[in-house]
Amino acid sequence: MKLFVTALFLLFLTSLNILAQSDTLIVRLKNGQTEKIAINQIQKIQFENILAVRESSSTNSKLSIAGNYPNPFSEKTSLEFEIANSGSIEIIIYDNSGKIIQTLKCENCQAGKSALQWDCMDLNNNRVQSGVYYYEVRFGSDVQSRRMILIR
């Protein structure tokens, strides 16, 4: 379901021309495979058996994202969040094409406001290029995402 929501989110952003640099829809399937589809080849997207769509800022959420600061940024940025009770936080950073760039974790985060810092490095410890990046904060079953801009 999370992969479906991520794909839907990326498709929505594409329709708003936020992802104007991308001409490919990338869908991650439950089995781990990735499907790439040229946007100009899509005639219609239809979703079936959807019972509800939940806003990411739900009042029942135990997670709240304050955003990242600074944004835009050039060297590093703090990804700020607040959790209702102690637990594990995972932040996944994606590039404009949906590729996972970095994963940040806090195994024993205390309840309240906190932040994890991203130093603009990818999984191979290489500096990433300027551009639009997306991050997804996961706390239990709560998932929220935001956009950030890296300027070199």
C-alpha cells in the first residue's frame, strides 16, 4: 500500500509540473521490482478497490513533520519532526526520479520534537547534485512526506 501511495504521490506531482524534469513514471511493486513507464504512453490510470484516502496531516497521527530547515539548502539540512511517543523513525530520501538516495534512522527517538540531519550524501557516500528531493518520514504505520530543494 505504501508503494502504491508513493507512486500515486509522484504521479500527482508530475501532473502539477513539479516533476517537470521527469518523463517517466516509476512504480515500485510489492515484490521489489520496479516498472518504468513513459508518461506520454499513459492513456488512463484507474484505481480500483480504494476504500479511503487519508490526508497525511491526520489528527490521529502520532507523527508530525515540521519540514526541513533550511529549505532551500546547500550543504546540509535538518529534517524536523515530532512524535507522540518514543520509537523508531526512518527517513527515506528520494531523488526526482523516485530512486532512493539515502536512509536516515533513529532507533530510539524520544517523544517530542526532534530532527535528523542530511549531509547531501547518497548511499555510496557521494555528494548529490542540485535538484528537488523528496523525503518520507516513517513512524510505525504513519508515513508523511515533503519536498526539499538542494542548491549548490
